[in-house]
Amino acid sequence: MARDVHLLPKAHLHLHFTGSMRTSTLLELAETYGVHLPEALTSGEPPKLRATDERGWFRFQRLYDIARSVLRTPEDIRRLVREAAEEEVEDGSGWLEIQVDPTSYAPRLGGLIPALEIILDAVDEASRLTGVGMAVVVAANRTRHPLDARTLARLAVRYADRGVVGFGLSNDERRGLARDFDRAFAIARDGGLLAAPHGGELAGPGSVRDCLDDLHAARVGHGVRAAEDPALLARLAEQRITCEVCPASNVALGVYEKPEDVPLRTLFEAGVPMALGADDPLLFGSRLAAQYELARQAHGFSDEELAELARQSVRGSRAPEPVRRRLLAGIDDWLAS
Ligand SMILES: [Zn+2]
């Protein structure tokens, strides 16, 4: 009998803040605040999105913005983070790096600094309550001005000893150049943060190369489109750059037609380290363990290979040494069970 992937210890390195919300919580908070939700967010089915064209991506962003608008108080933030951590426990995750652009929450939470502090306090509390190790990746938005990204990078560095471990860059890769954000990433790296920009999702392998060349990424959000370029795959493998691959998200956004088309095998066989992630469970309908289940079902990953994927997620994380050791030992135990 196949082992349960929920029991396989792993790290979750690609999860967005609002996108981690439970549907039931979204419905409840929307009711409380009188926010009208479009049917795409209430039907219980993941919305049909096609982000490969600009209109589809815009629609995705709009749904995300509406969902975010129900997060208004520190208590809402605490609830979101606590529930995200509870879901991690269910899915066998022992370490979560949650990604957030505090700019989006600043207006309702008293400004950028209070917003980040509220988020970091919530992360602390959720981690204590659930036992899941947690950290934060502060992500800049590439559709905004690079100066905003620099401000965020400085802020992120200031909170490096309070749980910020990385600096990201999200939103539509087809907009702007990675290079425009090189200064922000230099600030983050100099401050000891891990550089983890999105690339190789909506845009091709060139966008992954830009992340490496211009931003000195140590990890790439998605990165799957590197599969189209064997030389780039070799480089990712050689430099041990972990790709945060989110298969269900890729299919939901139309990057690939069906689960079988996500090039998990190509990356795995090329030796590119991967950390499977859920991206935005609220919008894509599945959480972390489901990504491992997809690797098993759609790509025939054996339990040994799933264990190796889990190890790669742990090795690619910023989890402290004792947590890494515990998770890696737990992976061996899972295989031995
Ligand atoms: Zn993402």
C-alpha cells in the first residue's frame, strides 16, 4: 500500500499570504464586513482562470484583491496565519515560509511597519500554537516602482532577526525587467536575506536566467519553464538553485494544460532541486500534500522519489539546523514505515 503523503515531513516554501486563506474564513469575514464576493470565490470550485493572457492574469489579480479586502484587523491577520499553520500540520509540513507584500495590508493596519509587525507577531503566535516552524519572505511587486521595492528590502532586512528570511518579487513576469529590481535585491542579500524572485512561470526560461544573472536568486518561485532550456536546467542543478514548483497552480492558471504536462520529471531527472508548493490554495483549490499526490498520480513518482522531493524542500529552506535535522530524520522514518 502506498504511504500517505500527508504524513511525509516536508517544508513549504511557496505560499502567498491571502492565497493561504480557507474558503470558509473568506466567506465568514466577507459576511462580517459586508463585502460582496464574486461567484468565482464562493462556488467552492476553483475559478477558471487563464493567466497566460493579460486579461486572465488581471482577473486573477482582481479576485486576489477582493479576497485580501476582508483582512482588516490584526485579529483577521492572526486568524489567517493560525489557520494556515493548522493546514500545514494537516499536510505534514514542519516548516513554512509564507510570502507577503506588507504594502497591500498597510492601509488598513496603520502603515507599512505596523503591518509587518502584526504579521510577524501572528507568525510567532501561530508557530507556537501549532509547532510548525514559520518564517516570512517579504515580496515586492514588480508592477510597482523599483524604489518601492528598495524601501521594502530595507524594511525586510531590519526585521531579519524577527522572522524575515527572504526577499521575493511577484506579480506578472511579463511586466518590467528583473534588472530594474537589482538594487532592491542587493540590499536584501547584503542584509543576509535569501533572494527568491518569481520567474519561469508566465514567462519562459529567459525570465529564470534574469533571476539568476540580475538578482542572484538562490531560489526561484516556479522556475518550471526552465524545462524548455537544457543548459539552464544544468545551471540550476549545478548551482543547487531550488525551484519552488507549484503544479496545481500551473494547471489552474493555464501555464500547462493538465497535471501530466507540468515538467516535474524533466526538472527532477536534470537534478534541479525542487520544493513543491501550493501558491494560492484559496484560488487553486489544493494545498501542499496534494502537490505530492499529483507528483505520484500524474508523474509516477515512487515513494523514494517523493521522499527525495521532500528532502529537497527541506534543504532549500531557511529552516534552522535542528528543524532540518528533525524533518530529514522524519522523512527517513516515513520511508521505513
Ligand atoms: Zn507565487
